Amino acid sequence: MERKIRVLIAKPGLDGHDRGAKVIARALRDAGMEVIYTGLRQTPEQIVSAAIQEDVDVIGLSILSGAHNHLFPRVVELLKQSGAEDVLVFGGGVIPEEDIPFLKSKGIAEVFGPGTPTSKTIEFIRANLKRPLN
């Protein structure tokens, strides 16, 4: 029997708006995944610590503040330093198209903008997991 995919949804930085993060967390849960939501204003260190403690397969980062080019790569860097580079990391929120290639070059697997159907995120996670489910 396969175990459930474990996902951590996090809001890095000083961003105080979390509606999108809650929508995606609920959609992933409804799709049969185990979801942990960290809440607002998390540092990359707090996010990685929680991901390791919860033994997650995936981290979803949601941001609207514009600090994505600093905060997202820092999460990936800390995962690598912790020996957890097998955690899939994706981002979402208001991120300019021109920033997406940079984020992907830094290890963010995919970026989902406003209005992306939650089904696309669910499909992406299932198709790109780095850890086996058995």
C-alpha cells in the first residue's frame, strides 16, 4: 500500500496574505495528500526545519511580497545543506514571468501563478516526486 504524499505549505518572508496558500493546501488535502501549513511570516530556516521534522516529500512556497528571488533559493540551499535535496520544492504567488527561469535555475521545480487550476499543481506534484511512495 502506498503512503500519502506529505506536503508542507509555507509563507516565507513578511507577506501577510495567505488566502492562496490556504486554497492550495485544501486542494492538496482533498486530493489525498497530507498537508502541513506553517502559517505566515516564516523564515527559510523555520520552513526547512519544519520540513525535516515532518519528513515531507514536497514544499510549496507561496509569496506575494516580491522577495521570492532571495527566499525561495535560500530554502533550496538549506535543504541541500541538511541532506534533504530529495524534497520537491515549488512556488506560487505573484511572481513575474521574467523571474521564473532564475528560480528554476536555483532548484525551484515549478512556479504557479495566480489563477492556475489546482489540478495542475496536483498533477505536477504526483508526476515529479523525488521520493518513492512505498
